[in-house]
Amino acid sequence: MNDISPEQLHEQLKAIKTQLRLAMNGAASQSMRDKGLFYKINFGVELPRLKQIAAAFPKEHHLAQALWKEEIRECKILATMLQPVESFLPEIADIWVERIQTQEMAEIASMYLFQQLPYAPQKALQWMASEEPMTQACGLLTAARLLMKKGDLNERAENELLDQGMAAFLSGPYVVRSAASALLRRYMQHSDEHAFTLCRRVEGMKNSPKEAEHLLYQLVADEVGAFFVK
């Protein structure tokens, strides 16, 4: 990794925070709070503007790590955009995931960083098996992103992914169920064969007295249409 001096790091952080303040959107910040997205500091800056800010800075390990340590929504998002993959070791990934507290941040980290990691498939399965809801959500969202990129799975991996995704949807809290929905949708969108496989898994849940099973059936029915799910 390329080292930068403490002085350079300080100046870069200062410049980024200045741009964030200039781009501050109070209405967007309040809207996020109203929707339950709580951050210690939230400037309400939208993703397109954050991508523009990130483009003006180098992808540098120490800068990304410093940004992630800030208790500021936008700094953490920029960290996911500026962190080089090659210096993001598995143990660092675990530390980052432990500090994720909102579904938004789990989605963004999975999109901009986690799915790019060479060890992403292994980490996704590890995180999915966690008892910590936000860690589990990170695993499910990363797996969903990987399905968008690759999609092809061997039978064993396919069964494990479906088992974990369905179990998470049926028994997890809201943040886990939401992430599991993303994973199952991506799975079905890959091919008619995948859609058919999941349809067969849920076909007995249509009239289930269990709300979670009925919701899972409805998720599949809405995605693939009534033709598949009878």
C-alpha cells in the first residue's frame, strides 16, 4: 500500500469534510432520520455527489481507514469507495462489519467494496451464519451482489445459499429479512431454472398460517408471476 504522510492525510480529511459541509442537505438528513436511519452526524449528501467527491481523491488505504473511523455517515460511505481491495485484509473486513449499524451502510458497503473482494464468497457465507443481525445482513447483501456478477453456482453452493437465505427470511428480524429478500430476488432473476427451483421450495406455503411463510410465498409469486407458483 502507498503511504501518505500524516500531514497529507490531515489535509485530505479536511478537504473532504469541507466539501461535505458545502453539499449538506438538511431536508435529506431529516428524511433519513424520519425513516429510522440514525447516524451521529449526517449531512444528507446524496450518493451521486459523494461519488463525485470520491473521484477527486486517490484510492488510498490510510485515507479510507481514517474516513471509516469518523462517526459521520458520508465519511463512512466515502471510505467504501476509496478503500483499495488489495490492502483490505479479511480481518479488517470483519472489523468494518462490526461497526455497521444501519441497513443503508450495509447495502453501500456491499455494493462498493465487499463484493469486489477476492475472498467475498467465503466472507459472505461466514457473515450469513452470524447471530448478529447486521453482520448477517452484510453477508446476505454481499451474496446478492455476487449473484448479480456471477450467478452460476454448483449444486452444493446453490443449496447452501438457498437454505440460508430462506432461513434468514423466515426467522430473522426486519433488517435480515430485507437483506434475504434481496438475495432471493437476485437468485430468481438469474434464470428460469433458479426461479423454478425456489418456486418448488415455497409451493406449500401459499396457505400457511405462519405469516413469515406466507410472506415468502408472496415474495416469490410477485417476482416470477402466477405462472410458476400454483
